[in-house]
Amino acid sequence: MTYLSLLTLVVLLIIANTMETGVKLGMLRTREFDVTDCIYPGICRAMTKDETEYFRYNRQQTFFSNLSVPVEYNRTTLHDHSVVPNIVHITWYGGPKRNTFLFHHFVSLLAIHKFLKPKVILFWFDLLPEGVYWDQATDGFPEIVLVYRAPPTTILGQEVHVPEHQSDVIRIEAVMEFGGIYMDLDALVVQPFSALYQYEVTMGYETPDGLCNGIIVARPWADFLKIWYEEYKTLDDSVWGYHSATRNTGPEVPKPHKHRTPVLESPKSGRKFWTSLRKRVV
């Protein structure tokens, strides 16, 4: 069986199973969230003129105070209990020309809903998606919480204007500050991640020399994420993907630091099924 055939079979099984368990497709309704005005520090309720409910992110001073806490290079990063909160982060930044929510985006959310079962899906956006699949997603997955954040234009003194790099910044900042799981919407999860929740950070390979930021599983303020984030002080926005992949494992990362980060092996990236788990010093 080819990879494409296997992927198609998995998608069909997810959809069939979810429809059997009560998720109705194509039935729109008014969204109401059973949450307080601020669901997390800095993420608070807002309202548009047409009464669309969403939340707005405003950075708190605690972000900088937590970022400035010194890294403990020699401590263990494997715990005897879960340290990863039950949150999934999604980012949606690409401008009006790429704003249609497509079928594979919907299936990715469907798999998250089915297998990860998050308490909250924080959907970070600057422009709300469009299309029937977005309507179906907001109707079928009540854990989605819309979080507006304007695209960042600087990070640690460096300019950032490429939309994909802006998304890179938002995802690492979101997972670093709130913890949880970041998922690209072209990734398809097929089983729970609960076995990874005792580790501070788990990522997959993008290349033999770099990790993929398309899926990140982490506790809040994990030291590895702080080290990686600080490397953005040398960001060159004209260089594609360097700080999101190679920079997080390359020789520029301060050594020696003995953090062991579980790495889910993959021939290229999170777009293929991961089959094994090993530990690698990064």
C-alpha cells in the first residue's frame, strides 16, 4: 500500500468514526464559549461590531520575567508526572490571498479533536479563515477559541515580515508562554501524545541537522525553548527557515547543555508517519 493510499484510508476512518460519535458536518450555529473574560494571562475576551466573539492577546510583563530566568543546564527534563498542559495551538497567518480554510485543514483539526482531545484549541489569527470547511470546524469543535494577535514585525530587535517567519515567532512564543502542543494544519495526528507529556519538549526531525517546528510538545517555559528563542536575536528574515529548524540544533546553540529532548524520527518531517522514538542530546 502506498503512503498516499494509507493516508487516504486514515482520513476516511477518522471522518467515519467522528461522525458516528456525534460530530455533525455542515450545521452552523452561533458560537458561545463557556469561559471567563480572560482564559489565560493576557488572553481576554473581545467583541467585534457584528458580535463575533473572540479573544485578544496582550503581552504581560511576566513574559519577560519568565524569559529572563536563568537556564538550568544540568537538570533532568524527564518528569514522573505530566508537565504538558492540555492545550493545542494553531496559527493562521498568510494574508487574504491564502485565507480559504481547505479540506486538509479541516481533517487536521478533526484528528486533533479525535485523538488529542484538548481542553482548548487556541486558534491564533490575524484574519479569520473563510469557506465551508471553516464553518464546519467552528460548528463541530467547541474547544476552538479564536485568539487575535497582530503579526509581529520584530523579535529581539530583528525585523520579521515574511508571513511564515511571523508564524514561526508566534508558535514558539505561544508554546513557550502557555505550554501545550503546537500543530501545523498540514500535519495529521493518528494517536494520542500522552506518552510524551512527561518530557519538557518533544519535536520531530525536519532534516538530519535540524528539528521541525511543525509539531511541538512542551511544558511552559521549557529551557530548550528559551535557548532556541534567544537565538532569534540573529534572525535574517531573508533566509528561509534557518531559525525554525537548523538553528535549534546546530553548533550555534550554547554547549554544553545536557537537555535530552525526545525526537520523533521521520525521514523528512512531520508530514510522514513517525514510527519510533529515541532520545537525542540537542
